[in-house]
Amino acid sequence: EEIAAFKPDIVCLQEVLSYSEARKLQSALYGEEGHLKVKGSCATLSRYPITDPHAAPGLRNLICYVTLDDGQLIQVVNLHLSSSTTRMDLWSTGAWEDHTRVRKKHREELQTVMQTLENHPVSEDNMPTLIVGDFNSPAGDPIFETLGDHYSDTFADCGKGWANTYHTKFPLLRLDYIFSSPQLFCARSGVERITGSDHRMLITDFGKTDE
């Protein structure tokens, strides 16, 4: 009910426990008209048809295509980068080594995703694309340079309110993001608290540009 109140066209979930759990949400949001694809612990739901589900190798992600009513394809990349280190003993050499190791892994994971997008036969340079999910990295982290200048952080573009998403009770970290390609413009973006998750929900409304 909390998600349905926003009448979302596309929903991306991470840490989904089972297909049946995602199927229940699909039914609650869209009834029999909805569509669902699940890959590992990532699930993408939509009121529009979803096709060609695939994934970048070796990490938690789901790449697929959503077809709007006018026939426009939207490439949706739903990902969950590997867990971050929670070590706060920054006086320790080991802590800095752990943070460096995690950052390197996150960068490699993003590079794998971007390479998969470039190599997939359906993907095109001018295709509207959303890269969505739990990046397990704070705002301003150098790993986001991997996305290049082509993708915009939607909350930075049009967000209002508090951007942090973790932990839901006391959100001190911004770990969840939606990045969009130039063919989409961000109309508004915000974060909402929901039950049943330790992250707050990031919501963004889009329109299509002429690019």
C-alpha cells in the first residue's frame, strides 16, 4: 500500500527474498496487468511490458527493457553493489585497507555493468536508460566517475528534502541512487520512509526530452 500510493510505472527492488514475494507486490501494484522480472535478489516490476532480462556477470543486477505505450524502449539497470565495510576505526591501517578494497570492488562492478550495456545487441547510444539501485557507496564517492558524464544523479538534479536513505530510522548515509541518461529529464525526486525495509525508498518522476 505504501508503494502503491505513489502509482509507480517502474519499481526496482534489491534483496528480494523470493519470486513469490515479488509476485505478491506485482499483483498488489498492477493486478493481472503488471509485469515482473527477477534475477537473483533483484526484481524489476512495471505496469508496462518488460523484455530481454539479462545481467552483467558476477554481481547482483538485472538489466531489462520496459516498453511504454508509445513503443519507446527504456533500458532499466537494477543493481546492488557488494556490501560496504562498516569499520570506523580509521586510526587503523587495516580499516583504510578495507575501505580501499571495497571501493576498488565497487568500481570494478560498475565497469562490468557499463561494459555489458555497451556489448548488448539491443542497447543503443541514444536509448533512454535508468541505472538504479543500492550502490553501497556514499555521495561523492569516486566510484561514480565510472558512469561518466552521460548519466545524471536525479536527486542532485531535482531532489527535495533529505537525500539519505540508510538506515531508515536514522538515515545518515546516502546509498541508493537513480541515474538517468540525457533522453530523460527529472521532474521531481524524493525519499520516503516505508515499513519492511532498512532503506528508505527513492522516488523519481521523469519526462522524455527531445534528445
